[in-house]
Amino acid sequence: MNQPDKPTGNGTTRRQFIQTGALAATSFFIVPRHVLGGKGFIAPSDKLNIAGVGIAGKGFSDTNNAFNKGANNIVALCDVDWSRDQVKKNFEQHPNAKRYKDYREMFDKEAKNIDAVTVSTADHTHAVIAMAAMQRGKHVYVQKPLTHNIYEARMLTEAARKYKVVTQMGNQGSSNPQQKQMVEWFDKGLIGKVHTVHLWTNRPVWPQGIPVPQADASVPADLDWDVWIGPAQKVGYTPAYHPFKWRGWWNFGAGALGDIGCHIMDVPFRVLGLGYPTEVETSIGSVFLKDWTPEYIPEGCPPSSRVELKFPESAKNKQAVTMTWSDGGLRPFRPEFLPEGEPMPENGENGVLMIGDKGLMVCGMYGNDPKVYTKDGKKFEAAKIQTDGPALPENGHQVLWTEACKAGFNSKEHKGLTSSFDFAGPLTESVLMGNVAIRSYTLRSANANGRGFSYPGRKKLTWDGKNMKITNFDEANQFVSRKYREGWSLTA
């Protein structure tokens, strides 16, 4: 746990000042910030002190969007690999920020100076870093998928309530105003009750379905490989894992579902008010490097997959839903009600298709460019939102989180966030349910006659969401959580 914040002169801590916006309204001696500094001035007490863990790639945009051109402070930056260009650039842009390679050391030394933390590391370390921050009373912004597995997602969701911190997952499309338009269309009954949902992506766009790489390289001098591995099972360094290709290996990543599922499934999950699925079934693509002999690589994610999830009717959608996820370039065929000449979203690369008894609704990644086509031939199209591109809703997603952090837990701003862990946790669990099925699909045992193998997990799995348990194939439950390597744990 962190040490208590140093009290200010009026007996409150800086944290209490940030989290209780009422102080400025009730204390007559607080001078309005525009009087102190003129138009555009932000008083130091109105700024959030932010630490970034994982500061290249998405971490670069996450920290700097939260920084918001100086509206907040970046007080500490942590990354295991200081050789990356964006890490160096982040250090240059925030020269006063303390620098660390190990987030545990950063929290030990800087906890009293930090209000909030962005976590933009590889999937397998999201949970331990976010939990460590929340246990110290720090608000957290965590990249998608929220966690590497279902158990971790449940733990973070419950911990956010326990420690009363403001949270947000990095599925920035959830703050896209066009998603709100889709909710309004559905609530007006334009497509009726939805019974079928199709989701698809061109991911993976990194090597996947390939033999396990051999650790044949020495660890770069600027990389702390042991901290990068974190709670995962220890393996030797290879550039086939870091900095980007880790996504295709279960030890670190969550495949195409983990990369894009929280963006694409976000739309129907929100529009239809879905909860935990009750059933899941999958099939996956094979790779043949030898005639008649498919590669068997249980350590790696498949080159393509199709997952079918069943959801019970919700309070918003009085109809059970069958949801089909396709990746690796697979996509659904053109549906009924989509007029000839109307393209599939994003030319078929990524998209959402919700089919109801009165029509259908489609959109691309992040809920972009939504449209409705009704049975009677009508078309509804969202007004084009004038932006400078995808950066605007992404920046807004982080900025809304920082403003909610200042307002405090359970504030109006907090409740207005589109992907706090109360929403993002169950969404992530549903996304990662597909990976439980995929990994179960690859389980095999040699036949007694010595000829071939049996695959007992190639079946429809039934899910008890409340208790996080596959009820008809116990071997699948090993993939609901994971075994951490010695010295690492996740406790609330």
C-alpha cells in the first residue's frame, strides 16, 4: 500500500482536493484559476499527476492523450525497454518525469506523487500492474483487452469498486458519438429485436499459427526481460516476441480476439445490453507444412478462427442472441436487407452486423459509419461527425477519464464514462470466452490403439458466468485463469 499523501496547509491532502470538486465551491479563499492566470490557465491543484507504464506504441498515445497538452502532469514514466524510439521521445517530451524500468520500484518510490496510472503493456501484465496501482488508491486507464484471462478481468472489476478508484479501458471507440447514435436507433425500435450478430476482423496482422520461435538471441542491453515476462512462464528472449509479435502466443497475448474483440464486440454489447454468454463453440484454421499433417502448436494462437457465443435475452433486447466472431480474414456473407450496391463495412476488413426482425444495423471498427437498413427499404445513416480523424475520439476517451479522476469515484463524470471496469470487465470476459473455447479445441490425447488423437474439447461448452466455470468440460477451466510463475501473484 502507498504512504499517506502529505497534507496541504488546510488539512486536506492533494488527493482529497482532486477527488472532491466541492472544495473549491465551498471554500471562499480559493481564487478562481482564470483570475490567477488569465484565459487558458490551469491551476496546479487542478492538474492530475499521471504515471505511464508501457510508454511506446499505444502507450505513447495513452500517456500523451492523458497529458492533454499540459492540462495534467506526467510525473513518472516506466518502460522495460528504453531503446525504443517512442520511449526516448516520451522521455524528451516530459523531461521532469522520473524514469523507471520496473513498475514495482516506481510505485514504491513515487506512489505519494501519483494520482493516476496508464497501463499500456503487453496483455499478460495488465492485471498485476493495474491491481498494484488500485491497491495504492490510484485511478487506472488500462489498454484493451483489460486482462489476459477471464479471472483477471473479474478481479480488476471487483477491485475497482473495493478501492473506489476511477477506471477506463482503452477501447476508445466506446467514446465515439456514433455509438450513441446506434443505441438511439435500437432504442427507437428501428431494427426490432436482434437475434443474430456477426463480428469480423482481418486480424491477425502479425505472424500467427507458426512454430514456436527459438530463443536464439541475447537480451538487448536496454531491455529488462525478466520484468517484461512478469507473471508469465519464463522463456528466453527472441525478437519474435518483443516488441509486437507477442500477441500470437498464449503465454503473453490473446490473439486476434484480444487485440480487436474489445473494439468490435463493444458495439453489440452496449447497444443490446448484453451480459455473460451461456454457450461457446469454435473452429480454427490449420497450417500444413507437411502433407496430410497439420501443425500442432498449442502454445500459439491459430491463423484464423470462428467463434459462436450464445447470449440470453437482456432487459434491452427481449430475444436470445447468437453472436458469431470471425478472424483471419474470414467474414460473414451479405445479409438480407442489405441492398445491392451497398458495401459491407470497411470493405469487409472489420465490422459489426446486427440482424433484427425489422432490419439490420452495420458499422465498422470503433462503431464508425453506422447505418440501418429496414425491411421496408428505408436507410438511416448517422450524420458525419467532423473530426481530424480517429485521434479525436481516442483523445476524448482519455481526457474524459482524467476529468472523472479529478471529480472522484462515483461522481457524475465517473458514472458517465463509457468503459469503466463495470462495463469493460464483463465485456472483456465475453471476448476472452472465445479464447477459452479455442484453447480447449486444441486439447488432445493419443488414442489407445496408437493411431491418431482424440480432441475432447471440440464441443459446445456451457458457461456459468457468475461462478466463472465451464460446466460440461472441466479441462477447459484451466484456461479461465493462469498459473503465475513463482514470485508473482494477483490478490485484491
